[in-house]
Amino acid sequence: MRTAVEAVRQAIADLEAGLFTLPPRLVLGDGRVLVMSAYHVPSGTAVTKTLSVERERVPAIRGSLVWTGHGEDLVVDAAAVTALRTGAIVGVATDVLAAPGACVMALLGSGAQAPDQVRAVHTVRKLSALRVFSPSPGHADALIARLAPEFPGVDLCVTGSVNDAVAGADIVNCATSSDQPLFAMAALAERVHVNAIGSFRPSMRELPDELLGDARLLVVDQRSAVLDEAGEIIHALHSGVITEDRIVELAAVLGERPEIEGRTVFKTVGIAVQDWAIANLLAKLS
């Protein structure tokens, strides 16, 4: 995970430097099929990822990614790459935005994305406690059992409610397919960093408008992508709670660790340069 975090961090910096060609994501069937691609100019390499997303299916994400380089093409499972790169970008954002001593994490959701969310946060902030809430308690128990051998010094538990999970947490990660905010802003600590990865359609929301309006920093992976796809951002804009000038791209704060009093938010819908970063690592190993 540490290697993945650093690779994605560099890819975001390269994107800001103009080293990628990044076409808009193709969204078909109201988000049921996604096609995304990126071309890395210096290396002459590219990725194209095709995903099928069915929220009621297990696993919800299926598909393939093709990395095209100077030798043979590399074809890999898109779901695995998506989970790893989404964890990695969250690790980059958490490293910039979470308090230096942050050590208690709340995880809302226990699906396929969940394990790499924990691994990424732990990579940049050594956790002492992890609280998991899921509407499917059995899934949450299975997640804890899966993670326990990896994190022997971390207090792992399943909570009975969202509020129990987020109360006093330093870092809150939302990884659900919710159509409604998962919690009220009042449930959060005064100094907390929130990562939201679940929504990728305008109809989906994990975060309340009030949190976005209150956040000292509202950071996204790419402004154009979240304005098209992130339900909580779109809703807060339409409600007048935030304006577009409040939205900061991650590349603009990369390398900084600002001293922040208050709440911070990172929202990602995922962009193909993140997939390229992971596929490029895999290509070097193949």
C-alpha cells in the first residue's frame, strides 16, 4: 500500500504538470457502465478501464483494465485495481489533511472497497483504533476478522450505529452506496478529516450539506469530475451551501500539511490517472 500511495501521489503531481492526456469518463446506463482512460505523455503508455457497476450485486464492481506499453499489453482485474487505487488516493489526501496525531478511524461500509481504505489510512497515520459500522453486521464482523491479522496492535470493533462509530473519531471514511447522508454534522468531532468514496452518481450522497459548508478545506481529486458525478457536491451547490470556488483540487495542496482547526473533507469519484499509476507498477513487475 505504501508503494501504491506514493505512485498515486506522483501521478496526481504529473497530472497537474500537464503530463497526462485525460479524456472525460464515459458514463453509460446511468452509471451502470463506466469507461475511463489516461495517456501518460512522457512514457507513451496508457490505460483503459471498463467497469460494470451493479449496486445490488456481490461484488458490485466487475470489469477489466488494459495497460498499453512498449511491450505486450497487460490485462488485469479492474475491481482489484479500483479498490487499491481508491485506497491509495485516500491515503494521499489523508496524509495532507488529517491531524498529525490522528489515530482513531471510523469506517462506514464493509464492502469490497473497505479493506484497502483501512490499509491506506494506516499507512499514513498509525491507527490505534478502528470502528466499523455496516447495515450488514455480518459483513462488518467478517471484515474485522479479515483485518485482525494485519493490524495486531489496533483495537478493532463493530459498532451498532453510525453515531457510535464516528463519535470522537479523528478520521471518518465513507464507503457506501447510500442515497442519503450517513450522519449529521453534529455527530462529528470538531477536528476530523472525512473521506468519501462511495457516491459516483448525482443521485448518491454520503455527506450532509452542512459538513461541506462548514469544512475548512473541501478537497476533490478533480473538480470537473465531481461536478458531473458526486451527488453530495452537486446537492450542496444547488442548495447554495457551497460555491464552486470553495472546491480545491488535491494537486493544489499536494506536499503540504497545513495546520487546520476544524473539519476537512476529501471527495473522490476516481480518475484514470490513479488507475494508470497502479497498472504502471504492475507492468514493471510483470
